[in-house]
Amino acid sequence: MLAWLDGNSPFPPLNRALQSPNGLLAAGGDLSPQRLLQAYSQGIFPWYNPGEPILWWSPNPRMVLIPQQLRVTRSLAKVLRNRSYEIRVDTAFRQVMTACAAPRDAEGGSWIGPEIIDGYCELHRLGHAHSIETWINGELAGGLYGVALGKMFYGESMFTRSNDASKIAFVHLVQKLQQWGCGMIDCQMFTDHLHSFGAQLIPREQFTAKLRLLIAEEAMFQPWHYRNVPTSTAKSPG
């Protein structure tokens, strides 16, 4: 039976997560900063449709990217060198989330509802959630958001309004995380897109063991920011 979370009740052990659907662990609870940080520290994340109970997941295996194993295609490397863009961090967090929530197919709708947006915006206000943004000609063209704990980064969602804009933001994020000593980026579930960047599936037990070590380390560079100067190659964070 699926565990139901009330008040401050703890998450059940990860080995109680369902095999089908893969990783479904619990339902209920809320999206307070305390609950979200408790979840991420254990390798759990929320994913559900607006209007339905909150569902909490810990899939097995887990998709991760080790920053040092990032792969960039020749065509994308050329874009990074030659295209005119500006990278900013944490200047438009709610805008990034709202863009990630926009419908992407004919069926419309998104799992990123108002409750999710408000919950992660509060995490952002507290310094735990971050947006990495690609700006082109003064407009927000693409980006992504996620959560950082210790030397661990959890990617949540990305969007693009211009060719390669989200890829540009992603590569800049991973390169900076390399410099900051980040040990692992959580990509949650397998996609061909993330696999093309070097992400791979690992057993949940291996993921959580590494996670426990990384979140215990000193937090990565704070505050997260880029110099706000447009350039064709983008400035690095200060």
C-alpha cells in the first residue's frame, strides 16, 4: 500500500518504492521548504499533476551526470563559441519556472502547476533553488532550474524559446559545477537528450550512497551569479 504523508510524518524507506510505476514512494504532504529539503536530502522528488495529491518518487535506476563526464557535440561547441548570448543566474527564477510550465504538446497542460512554482520560489528565496538563464537580445530565450545541496545539484526542468538556448544554459551550468567541485547532477529519469550529454543510469543504492556524502559537504559557491555583461561567449560567474 502506498504511504500517505500527514503533517511531519517521515518518508518511508526507499526500498518501499513501487516498481510500477517505477519509483513511486508516497503521496500527500506539502511543498514547504522543510518537506522539499527533507525529500531531496534522501533522493526523493515531487512529481504530480495539478489538482491531484502530491506524489513523491525515487526511481531505480537513477539518471545522473557526473560533471567531469559532460559531452558536448562539435555543433553545440560551435554554437557556444560563436552565438551572441548572455548567461545569467537567479535573475528571473519565477519566469524560468513559468516558462518550464508552458504546454509543450497538443494535449496542453504541465505537471508544473502554481503550487509547484510557489514552493520552489520559496526554496529559491532561501538560497536552495537556482535558475540558469540564456538571454538573447535582451530576452529570456531558454534556461533551467534546480536545487543545490552541499556539492549536489538536482536538475528539475528546462525550456527553450530559441534554438539551443536551453543547451547553452545547461553546458554553462555543468562547466561551472565542475569548477565548484559538484560531485553529481541528478537528472531523475532516462532521456535520450540527457544521455547525449553523458548522463547515465546508476542503481538507486549507489545514487543515495553518493548523495549522502555530497550533501554533507560545504555548500557550493554562494551567491550564484554571472556578471551581467552581454558577450558572444558569455561571462563566467564571479
